[in-house]
Amino acid sequence: MYYQAYHPIDVVNGPGTRCTLFVSGCEHQCKGCYNQNTWRLDSGHTFTQALEDKIISDLTDQRIKRQGLSLSGGDPLHPHNLLAVLSLVERVKRECPDKDIWCWTGYTYEQLSSEQQAVVQHLDVLVDGKFEQTMKSPQLAWRGSSNQRVITLSSSAET
């Protein structure tokens, strides 16, 4: 898997202070996407064990308390990204059980394959659906267009 950016301190992509990973690869290619540089699967940097270790270290850093991890892109649920993302979310849930995980995808919940569902079962919140420029609204919390849904998957999620 490749990624475009990792922000160890982020207050924009989900509630509270978070770690945010922007993965590469998106087949939706929504008109008006603000992250077009993430569309190619091989753009950016190689996701490594060292970066995964850093994410865990950042999530457990007591100097700057993080509420959780946000996965965006690109599309974390792109078939090419699933193995690495699954490994990461499983590890976060195992080693950082008090942290929540948010994920943005262009797929709708109903479209998800069994492999994508394997990732989703470890998430607390899924923001689903393609960005639709004609439905864009800056007033929406955590999403860019009104067709997208913020789906709470666990009772511990704060939305």
C-alpha cells in the first residue's frame, strides 16, 4: 500500500485530536475531489512497518492525548489497500483499545465486499458514499456532500 500523508496531530478529520493517514488509490475519482493527488495506487510513499509502529506510538503518546485514528485518502477500502488497512485497524484495536477509528470511503455500506466488511468490523465510524459536487455543503459535519452518511458502528463512537 502507498500513502500520501500522515498527520500525527490532526483536529479536522474526526472529533478530538487524532492521527490521520491519507492512503493512495481511489477508483471513484469524484468530480470536485480535493484530494486528487491520492487517486493513483502507486503515488506517494510506501506504507511500512515503521510507519505503522509510529502510528501506534503516536496513539499511545501521553504527552498529546489522541482520541483515535482517521483513515482517508484516496480510499482506505480500495481492494488494493485492504490487507494493509486490515492489519493496521486490527493492531490499533488490540494495542489501543481506548482509541476510536474513523474511515472515509467512496463506497456505500451496502456495496462493501466481504473483504471490505472485514475491515469495517473494526471501525467505530464509517463515512460512506462518493463526494457529489452538486450536493456539497460546508455546513455538513465530517462529510463533504449531503449524500454521504456518517454511520456509527460502535456504541463508544463520538460523532
